[in-house]
Amino acid sequence: MTIVRPGLEVLLDDPRPIAGKNIGLVTNQSAVTSDLRHVVDLLHRGRGWKLTTLFGPEHGIWGEAQDMAHIDHSTDPMTGLTVYSLYGASENDLAPRRELLENLDALVIDLQDIGSRYYTFIYTMALCMRTAAEAGVQVIVLDRPNPIDGLHLEGNIREEQFSSFVGMFALPTRHGMTAGELARYFNKVFQLNCDLVVIPMRGWRRSMWWDDTGLPWVIPSPNMPTVSTATVYPGMCLIEGTNLSEGRGTTHPFELFGAPWLDPFKLAERLNAIGLPGIRFRPHYFLPTFQKHAGKVCGGVELHVTNRGEFEPYRTGLWCVKVARDMNPEKFDWRRETYEFVSDRLAIDLLAGSARYREIVEGGGNIDEWVAEWEEPLREFAKTREEFLLYPR
């Protein structure tokens, strides 16, 4: 099997980018080498530079916190260094305070993204880049694979009025880029203007899925246990914007969805009848242990991806929500609570990056007519991103 070397290993082979520098580190539990050594330990023990400060994204530096759980500053048990949370109680806590960077020469970022516009780590990276530019601190991004490949693009481009921490920039839902490539893209296109260095991987190709890389999977967040979860996430994260369960509180989050009032057999029948490519729906009952419908038996389906090359995760998720709503419109509702620090727009609009989807569902429209409209914007995005790509097909 091909072994991909992540940016962390490439940096350790040649540490000149951090030699003689005081460095801060933005990371979490998934930032490991191919033999599972962790970036915090490696950079703390290293000679020729000094690791002085740690920063943790959503879920915390060791990944113990659930989604949207606010995290306090803490002391790292491994190193004794202070860990500054970049997911505190308000939107102002999402970026590091400028004074925390002023004694640094460089800010190293090593975060495992999963290839979906909603995943917040890429925006933590962008906010760090913006603050570092203001402080005159270099940013060094250690690149990692996009686990759902770097070829497939899918989805509408997020509209400006729906900017949020699950869509800070105008990206399609499945962007087909690595964190390092996104850093280059953000820095120029959205004028973050930081002194950016990306340490590329060795051996990664755009056609690779995670299981082609030879690297161990370390969960990047509590409800991303497997690559199968990441595969369906670009569509099934939409369930967060509804009162349906997305399977949190089970062992298969995002691969299961449902609600206490849904008939799983009719739901599976209607979804399979659409003929979505690369996917089958199996009727299933499940019992969430926390979050939505905790302690209540939910009728729903499990998603079984039969051909991931043909599978369209975002289109699939759009249809899942619509069919569930059409079956029980009197019990279905959109999520109306504050979502990712936003209370003046519905979560579904933030996730879809547009009000168009919600209007289609509520008005009985055809989703695939909207899907057809993505073709030209996706072509334009593909052309724009080309100069920032680092890896061959």
C-alpha cells in the first residue's frame, strides 16, 4: 500500500522552517505521524526551536468536547503549556487574541480536515491566519489528506448573506481541497495577506481516499469515527438544521438519521425509489443516548454507500431531508435554536449556504432542478482553485 507522508513528517525531516523560532501550535488529537506520534509531543521535545503556546479548535485540543460545546482555556497535561481555546463562549473567541501571538515567530497549524464546507477547522485556520497577519507572525500549515479525495466537487457556492462558522467563505459543499491548499486559496482570494508557508505532503494524489494513503485514521472530532462517516457527511450534516436526529448518540452518527414519528420502512422505500447513485437506504430503528430524541426509539434509515465514486453525498442529504419532511410535515421542523453563534438566520440556511433549499422543500419544488444550476458555478470554482492546488491527480 502507498504510504503518504503528512506535512508533519516532512517538517520533521527538514525543520528549517521552524529552526531558531518561538512557535505556537494550533492542533488537536488527529495530528499524528504514520506511526501515531503526536505533534504536541514531537514539537515540544524538539531541539532548535521552542514550542511556547498551544491553541485548540472546536472539540478541544484532545477532542473530548461535543459539537458546539464551549471550551475554556486549560493546561496541557502532557507538556504543562497553556492551551488557549479557539472555541469559547462567543464569536469573538473563535480567533486568537493578537497579544497571544506577539511573542511568537511562527504559528504552526496541523488540523485534519474532512473535505466539507461545514467543518469548522478550516475557518479556525483562516481566523488564525488573519490575526497572524495583523501581528506580523508567520503561519506554517502542515498539510494532511482530504479523506474523501481531491477530485470530486459538489454543491452550491455559499451566498454571502449566509456567512458563518460553518461557511465563512464562498466554497462549494464538497470542495476537493486539502487544508494546505485551502490556506493558499483563502490567503490570496479572500486577502488574508499573511506570511504563509505550507508544508506539503509527500506521496498524496488527488484521486486518493483515506484508505489509499496507508495512514491511520484518528477521529478528528467526536462524531467523525470513521472514513465512512466522512463520506456521507457533506450531505448528512444538513440533518443538524432540522428536528430529525442525525444519529448523534449512536455508534453511527450521520450514517443514521430519523425521528420517533418516522416509519423506517416507508422512508427507505421512498428514498430508494429516487434512484440516487452509489447509495442504498436500509430501514432501521435506533435509540440515541444523547442530543436530539435522547432515550426515544427513532425510526429511520442507515445509509450504505455502494459506490463512493458515483455517490453524491450532498444531493443525497438534500433528498433525505425533503422526503422526511414530506412524509410528516406536521411533525417536521427546522432547527430554530442558535446555531454556531448565529441566531438571526436558520441553521439550515447556514448549512445550505442559501435560503433556496429551504424554499424548495417548503414549496414542494424539485431539488434536482436546483442541482442542475450548480454546474456552471462549480466549473468556475474549479478554474479559480487551480493555481492553489499542490498535488497531481
